[in-house]
Amino acid sequence: MSISPTEQGSVYHNPPVAVVVATEDVHLVQEAEQLIKKLGDPVPDPEYIIHFGPRGVDIRSATTKNKNGHRVDFATIDRRTGAGNLSRKQVFPKSIGAPSTTVIDATAGFGEDAAMLALIGYTVVAIEKSPILSVLLRDGLRRAKQNKELWTALGGRLVLIEGNSLASLPTVPHVDVVYLDPMFPPKRKKSALPQGSIQILQSIVGYDPPDKTNILFEQAMQTATKRVVVKRPNHAPFFSDNPVAVHKGKLVRYEVYKPNT
Ligand SMILES: C[S@@+](CC[C@H](N)C(=O)[O-])C[C@H]1O[C@@H](n2cnc3c(N)ncnc32)[C@H](O)[C@@H]1O
């Protein structure tokens, strides 16, 4: 299917999204065409629009007039070191371990955690199965390349892969750490991610079923040499028995498991 690079190019799909192309950027038009192929049959009442425009790719509500879509924007990550967000003393990097570590983030989502780790100094391969999120991630990385300061800070340490980690993990060479942040149903409204991001994730990818997450965890335990780290909301039960360490934040905790390798 071909689409014209105009605002009227609107096609509907399942999951509940429409794709709108409002740019003539050849790369983005190609990305849009590939996404349309992957999404398959149109859906009649989309909840969200994947908007390819002059500012890049965003996901926005199809039902409200709010044109402020949600983009992957690594430039918005608070990059204060010292006692700030990127301090190695924060619970997240503490759970991952030494900074020279190589990490597979097997549940990339909007890439915030993966980018944080790369900014701190870890070498990160982030895998995301949703083609919609993958388009947003690639666009975020493309825009990061145009921001000299941010690109220098990332230092080429963030690689994105679109694919299912269940298929990818058994094929990759061993890494120090595999990091998992599966979708878990919220107890209340509060969550570690901003509400908008959570709502989008719920709509676009839903919750990760425990049987699939359990297999992913087992594969992670075969792939990592040093640690498997699982992020859980504080209200959730522990993912597995016998974590070797638990690093607790305000809303979430990071459970550390010793792999089988
Ligand atoms: C809670 S979100 C992760 C949020 C992420 N940590 C961040 O900072 O934005 C979980 C993501 O994992 C992805 N996911 C779940 N199972 C996966 C798998 N087997 N392979 C790749 N991605 C997966 C989902 O599509 C979803 O985008």
C-alpha cells in the first residue's frame, strides 16, 4: 500500500490506531509505509493517531483536539549527575551494577530506562516488540542524533532492536545484565511512568501475560552472566523466589536475580 505525504493520508489499523502522514521527509514516509504493513487490517474507531510530521513521529489522541502528541524525546531526561537523576547512587543503576556493564533491556517501551542507562555509561541494547513503539523509539534516537550535546552524552551506547525478546534472547551472545520491565496492572492511578505514557502503553500493548513474562525471565536467566534485574511496582508480589538484592524506590523496586550461566 502506498500513502501520499499529506495530512489526508489517514489509514486505520488494529491495535486502535490510525496512521497520519503530514511530512514529505522520505525516511519518515518509508517508516509510515512499513508501519502500515505491519499493523494489518484497519480498525474503524481508532483511539490514537501515529502522526508523522515535521517534528518527527508522535502518538496522539484520535478523539480529542489535543495536538500535543507523545514523542520519545531523550532530551527531556533529567541529566543531572552528582546527587541528581543520573547519579550511580540512584536505586536503578545500583540494581544494574558497575558502569562498564553491557545490558539488554528486553522490554524497551518508550526507551526511558534504556536511555538513562546509556547516559550513565552502560552499553545498552533495547528490544521492543511493538512496531508502534519501535517507530517512536527510532524517531527519538534519530532526533537525539541531531542534538550534539545529547548525542555526545549518549556516546553511541544505545542500540534499538525491533523484535520480540522471546525470539531474540536465545540468539544473542551473553551480556552482563538483562533488564526486564514488563507491564503490570496498576493498583491505583500512581505509576512510575507519567500517566499519559501508561495509558498509551495499556492501549497499544496491554499487559504482559504472566506466562510470557515467566518464559522471558527464564531466557534472561540463560542470557545474563551477572544479573537479571526486574522492575516491579511496590504493590506487586515478588517476580520470583530468592532475589539476591532488592533496591526499593518510592513507587517501584528493582529485584536482582543471579542468573544460571
Ligand atoms: C512497562 S513497558 C517498559 C517501559 C520502559 N522501561 C521505559 O522506560 O519506557 C513494557 C514494554 O515491554 C514490551 N515487551 C513486553 N514483552 C516483550 C518482549 N517479549 N519482547 C520485546 N518487548 C516486549 C512491551 O511492548 C512494552 O512496550
